[in-house]
Amino acid sequence: MSDKIHVQRVSPFGTYDWRAVRSDGDPLFEIRLQISSMLNGSRYFVISPRGEVVRHGTFNFGVGNHDEIAQVLAAIVTTVAPGSEVDVEIDPPHRASGS
């Protein structure tokens, strides 16, 4: 049986910081995206829970839409954890609002 990995935004702002967690809630790693309009100019960094960069690389990012971001994140996760089932939550975490 494959691992189920859930990917979610770390911050409600932007689409650059992501967290991958197992189905039991254990954190696996974080993903940082640096998106560029140049061919293969976009970069990703996979960061361990201890803050170490464990993998990095480049990717071609053609259109800045949520579907493409989800595809890039799923591809990164399956590279790090082959055979895993990946669920990407594009919606940002909800912020508490003050009265």
C-alpha cells in the first residue's frame, strides 16, 4: 500500500511555501518554490523538518494557475517519495479574523 501524502500551503499569502504531511499528520518536508518566467528558470527546494535542503532542482513553469502549481507539487513529492498518493490542497489556510 502506498503512502498518502497531503500537501498544503504554509501561509495564506502566495503560492511559494508548502508543507507535505503523511495521512497521520506527521510532517515529511516543506517545499519552497521560486517561480520565474524564464525557461527552466523556476527552482524548487525540499527542506527537511530539521531545516536542511535535501533536494533541489529546476522546472519549467508556463502558466501561473492553480492546476499547474498542483501538478508541479505532486511531481516533486512523487520524486521524493516514489509510489505515494499525493493530495494537494490549493486553498490557503484560513486566517482568524478579529472583531
